Amino acid sequence: MKKILIMLCAPMLSMLSIFAVGCGEKDYEGEQVGMSNPIHIVDDSEALKAQLGYTVVAPAEAEEAAYSYIEGEGIGQVSFKKGGISYLYRVKSAEAAEDISGVYASWTETVDAEYEGLALTLKYVENAEGIVYWYDAEAGVTYCVSVDGGASREALIAAAALVTGR
């Protein structure tokens, strides 16, 4: 009985090992096979405007500004630092305000606010991460700024002021 069981199981184990070897990502001629990164880095705001048709500019006080866009999403973005906080400023053509932050967090606060004629939506965890977004109907563009720390109502309104220059 043991011999019969071994004879039946041996081919199955052999097939399983062949399938297991073929299941990972493969490397063909030194290239990694997988999903391509939809984020494309560009040199500056002018290069971003050439790709998307609208401008995304880092504030004058920004440190380490880096421009990019997300292929297929029409989102232009600039990441920068100021005062030890990392910011990500995103812009996208849209028909209404929307959260384009790409931050998926369990917000403890969601607040509507107004600043210099902007109807802002703030989502944050106090003194941690947060986002602020708004819509410009005249331009047909939604804007969003996320911060990696120090979030509060005042800090997010200040983030909107920082990128708008208002």
C-alpha cells in the first residue's frame, strides 16, 4: 500500500515543484518584469505644464521641490519641505472638489472652512498627517495639499495659503 501511495504522490509533488518555480517575477535579459510606475518625474513647473496644460508651482519658500505627474490620472504634483514638514501639492482638472491626495487614513477630524474666498475641506489627525482640498470653478481644477505631520485646522489653512500665495 505504501508503494502505491508513493507512486501516486511522486508525480504530483514533482508537478507542484515545477509550478512553484514558475510562479515568481521573472528577469528577462536583466530587466525586471512587473507593473510600470505611473509617476513620471519632470524638471520643473514648465515641464509639468507642457504635460498637463496647467501649472503647479512650489512656493518660493519651498525646500527640495520635486515635480512629477501621474500618468493616466492627469494629476500634477510638487513635493517640497518647509519648516521640517513635508508637503505634497497636487492639481487635477475636475468638475468639482475632490480628494486627490492619495492619502488613505482614518481621519479624526473633517472640517469645512473658508479662507480668502476658497471653500476648503480639511481632513486630519491632530498633530499628525492631514489634507486640505478645494476647487476653482473658473479654472476647472481641484487642488489638494497633504502634510506628513503637525496637522491642525490652522496648519492646513496655512498650507492652502502657502501654495496659493494668498
